[in-house]
Amino acid sequence: MDPTERAPSTSALRPGSAEAPLWDPSAIPAATVIVLRDTPEGINVLMLKRNRDLAFAGGMWVFPGGRIDPEDFESAGIPTARFTDLQVSDQDLERSAAVAAVREAREEANLYLQVADLKRWSHWTPPPETPKRFSTAFFIAPWSENSGEVTVDDGEIREHRWELPHRVLELRAAGEVGLTPPTFITLSQLLRFETVSAVFAAAETRRFEHFTTRIAVDGPEIVAMYHGDSGYDSGDPNLGGAKHRLRMASTWQYERDAEADE
């Protein structure tokens, strides 16, 4: 077994539930980095377009990222025997995830980021029924002149663009770009910030958020419900109460009530 393909969980806990581990042992560990830079118009975020022929997220516009590879554990100073024997702790995964995020930025965008500059932003756990499941650490990272200029290989990654978060969401609404739910919600989170330093300040003052997902169908809509949503435990999107969900139909809408944060 590939050491990054973790053994199935024997726990009866729903993956991603409050009682379950942050790093779901039944999912493939992965890392993503949200690269940000300041411009006179506001924050720009680096977006990459994946080859449409790829099995996972083909054709989508994403942040740099991918699975945590064995060499990421080695670079993070994790003993070889620990990951070859699948004795990987959450602490090991946290250390290796930052290394993987930096490596993916280099491989996919030719950017040279520093692990020390990364800051955890969120964690995403897909629902158990997802065919190929990735337990993914999301980091933020500042771009600087020392990071280099973005280039892509026109293989796995076909295009790139630096864009304002609200503009990416507008392009998605117009049908010009495809986004995954974690990308859509992350961009929605960035809308309230005017500078990169403000994003990092927010990350410093709160614990990063773990997004766990429950999928339901509500008429023509697919509804992804997250922790804090009144319908999350039951899977019923029509219950009254707090809302923390992404409604996906012809248009997408991220809803989050203040009481969902409690």
C-alpha cells in the first residue's frame, strides 16, 4: 500500500464529525496552498486550471495542491519506517502537509515558497460516499518577488491567473470557470479582507476551521451542509435553524448564519 493511502478507519464515527480525528484515516492526506499578493485593487489569489482530462477535478480552477508524498515526510524529518509502516501521527501529517504545499506550488506553478511563511487556514473532509476522498490541509502563503514568477507546464496545469476573489466568483457565476466547493467557499471567505496582512492577522487570532460535509438533495439543488448547520446531523436540509451550507444549482450560494458559528 502507498503510505499516503491510509488504512480504512475501524471507527463507527462519521468521518469529519466532532469526535473523529482531524486527519480522517480513511482518506488520502493532501495539502493545498492559497497564494496571495497585494495589488492596488485588492488581494489577488493565484488560480490554476487543471487539465480537463484529469480524473480528479479535471478542468477546474484550483489553488496549488495535491497529496502528501513519501518524500514530503522525509523532508519534514519523519523517519522512513514511520510512514512505510503506516505509523503516521496527526503531528507528522501537519509537519509534512506544509512541506507538500510548498512542493506542489513549485511543481505546479514554479513558485518558491517557504514553509515558515505558511499559515494554516482550514481543513476539508469530504463525505464518506465520495469516490476518492482527500483529507486536505489548506494553508495561506504570501507571494513576494523572491517567490518567482508563475509558469505552468501545460500538462497537468494548463493555465494560471492572478485574480480578485470576487472576480473569480463572478466568472464562475457566468459559467466561464469551474470551481470545487472548497475553492468556492475559500474565495467567499477572502471577500472581507482588503490586504494580505489582514488575512494573516485573522489566521493568527482564530483556530483554523475544519469543514466537514453532508450532502443532500433539495429539489433542483444539491446542498452541501457543514458543521453548525441545523440539518447536518440528520441530513435534512429543510429543518429550521442555523444555516451553514453551499447551495448548488444553476447558481451557487454560500449561506452562513452567525448562530452556526456557536
